[in-house]
Amino acid sequence: MDIFPLYLTLKVSVTATFFSVIIGLGLAYLMARKGFWGKGVLDALIMQPLVIPPTVLGYYLLVLLGRSGPLGRFFEDKLGVSIVFTWKGAVIAAFVASLPLFVRPARAAIEGVDRNLENAARLLGKTEWEVLKTITIPLAWRGIAAGSVMAFARATGEFGATLMVAGNIPGLTQTLPIAIYDAVQMGNTKMANILVGIITLFSFSVLYFVNRFTRGRY
Amino acid sequence: MERSDVSLSFSLKKHLHFRSRSRAEGSDKSGFSVDIEFSTGEEFTVLFGPSGTGKSLLLNMLSGIVKPDEGFVRVDGRDVFNSTAGIDIPIRDRRTGYLFQDYAVFPHMTVFENIAYGIDRLPRSKIKAKVEELLELMRLGGLENRFPIELSGGQKQRVALARTLATEPKVLFLDEPFSALDYQVREKLRADLLIIHERYPITTLFVTHDLEEAFIMGEKIAVINNGRLEQFGTREEVFYKPKTRNVAKFLGVRNIFSGRVVSADGTTVTIENPELGEVKALVHPEERPFAAGEKITFGIRPEEIMVILRI
């Protein structure tokens, strides 16, 4: 059995989740704690992937990141990297699709941290960064952990946008969900069953762990 | 902790605007503003007044949690906030001790970690010595490894007080710190606080809407109403010589009347009131003289009424 799709899926979703958590944490903090012009628009923009069809999302990314697209040309000319139809395209698709699943619970968790605890820390002489590191994030960590797991699960299962941006090139951009689609199309039921089994087991454990994370002492 | 001669003076304005719920009433904006100014030294000063009059907002502005629109805050002669000079020292550099009504102890840290939180830059042995001293002082010995969820309300507030004293603050602000506690615990904590203030005389502002608490705690009392200072003085001045009708009312004087001075000399004054007739009263020697015909407000303390059967 070819384990490449499994390997690629892991590589893509780990990378995408990494970016979702780093960038998403900043966004979640901004949304939870700051008021600024255009906040509502930014919020709607981040949440878009939850509601628009993945193929539409993929199409937008293709237009944006393609050789003739504004971002695509920048990457191609200035950095010499092409995004579309490579594993990097799959990472970006998975990142955009998984970002809202991280930002939502992370934002709610940060909003749930009592502001007086942050103020108490400031009054005790701590910088904003120290407050974030020792109070806000530790107290919001369950939401952040749950969001990370959800984002990772979403990245693993990403199909539509990935297919549009990265294509279906076996051994190059064929992720697990796409490999399942391919196996069914080819009538390879045995292969499809194995891959579906792996995904199902994975999704189940993800939900199980999310539930465990959301329980806590304080 | 060395003895401090820190003084606090401030003059602050904050205009709060919010949309009123009913547009039918005419204006779509209503507001509440705070405009308060007084200075205090190391005395235990109580900010007293009914709920919703801006006492907590004042503490928030003094500590830097809320930014005032105008004014200055001066601690020990140094501006920590001054709107005209553009000074706004970050909260972390103001060395303000603060107790919140809901304690604000860090739930994810033990008692020890809570108290050590503000002094974690000191060498480990010093941290340990200091925390142990404060555990002892605050009657928290043996609880250092507990988490806040395992403590009572009174214990939590003592942890918060120890945590703030550890950083050797220049001023101490307390925002109704005992109002969520039951009577016995409150009494004990008030006594603790006064003992601690005696030992470490830090400039202290204590917010309360509880008359009894104001009387017990306040060497000086600032009576605040509707965002304004009604009276500021020693406990005796405020309680026995209220300056305004509101102050008298907040201090529990129930019988307040309006009247007109009929005649007055150095020691007594005769007042005319439609319901009571003529009332004769002693004049406090330090009080300004009254003039005949002057309109005044006067109160009668129930404990000073004597009923005499005239035969």
C-alpha cells in the first residue's frame, strides 16, 4: 500500500495547524480584547471558510495564488516559489479552511478570562507580554487546545479547496481525502475502505480529546 | 517595608457617554461624569457614597486601569498621569497596590505562587523569605500549596492582600474588598487591615458604600455622590458636621428639615420651621456665625431627642 497520501496529509495538516495557531492566536486576542475600525469585517472574513463552499474558497485561492494572480506573481518573481499544484498550495488551502475553527474557540476562551486578573497582573508590575504569557494564555489554554485540535482535524479532512489549489497529483499533492475519492473512482474498494477506516478512527479520537480538554478545574 | 510619607493628590475628570434606551425622551445621549479632586497622606482614607456614584471608577482612573479624559494624578509629588503634559505612566510602573471586590487571585496558581507573582525577579531565597513572612502575617500558614478554589472568600482576599504587599506598593487602593464576605469574616479582615496599616503606613484609599465600614475604617472620609466630592475631612468632621444635605442623608440622618434663622448669638440659634415651630439649637464653637433670616437645613439625631412630660 502506498503510504504517501498519509505522509503528505500529516505534513500538510501539521504545517497548516502550526500557522493557524500562531496567526490565529494573534487574531483571537485582537478580536477578544481590542476595539478597532473594521473589526466586524475582519471577523466576517476570517469566518468565511465556514460558510462558503470549499470549491469557491479554492477558486479564490487559485485566482490569488496562481502564476498570474497578485500574490502568486509576488511569490514567483521575488521568492522563486510556486504555490499552486504543489504541497505548499495544499498547506495554504488547509490553513485558510482551518483558521476559523481555531479562532472561534480561542477568542471565546480569551474573552472568558476575567479582565481583573489581567489588571491585577499589570498592577503587580507585569508587561503586556508577561500578562499574556502568565495569565491570559494559561487561563484560556483549554479553548486554545480545543481550537488547535479542531483546526488540525479540519486541515486533515480538507478536500475541495485543496483539490482546486493543489490538484490531484499522486505522489505529489494527493492527500488522504483525495486519495479516497480517487480509490472510489477507480473502483479500488479495498483501498478506499482502509483509508476511510484511518480517517474515521482519527476523527473519533479528535472529538474524544476535544471533550477531555474542555473539562477542567477552574 | 520602610515607613512611607507618600502623598496622593489628584484632580480627575471622566465623561462617560452612552446611548439612552429611550429616544422618545428627547436626547439620544446621556452621560455620567466624574470630577473629583483631593489630596491625602498616609491616613486611611475612605471613599464613601451610594452605589453607582463613581467611587470604583475613581480608583480605576487613579490606578491607570481606566484613562481619565482630563486631570492629573500625583503620587509623592510625581505625576503618574497628567493630561496637559501628556504623561501616562504604564500601570506596571506605578507601584499601586489594589484589592478587587472579587479578589482576582490567579486561579491557576497556588497560594505561594500567587503571593510570589509580583516579586519573581528577586533571588529565590528572598522570594521564599518574603512569602513566608506574609503567609505568617496574613494568617495563611499551611495553605501555601492550596489552589484558590480550595480557599474561602476571606482567605482569598488575604492572599490578594499578601500578593500586593509583597511588591511594596506606594499607595493601596481597595475597591469594596470585603463586601462579598459574611459579617464575622468582614470584621476580622477590617481589623487585620487596620493592624497592617499601622505597621506599614501606606497611603490607602478604601471604597465602600457601607456606613458602618466607613465609620470604623476611615481616619479621613471622602463622601462622593454623582461623580462629585460632597465633603472631605476627618471622620469626626464628616460624621458630626456634615456640610450638605446629601452627606447628612448618606450618613444616616433621617430627620432633615429646612428652616429660617429667627435669631442667633454666639452659642445658640433659633430656627423657624413650619412643622416644628421654633427650634432652639446649640451652635458648635467652630461653626461660622448664623445671620437672622438665613435659610438653612438642619438635622436632628434621634439619639439626641429627649421626651419630657410637662406637668
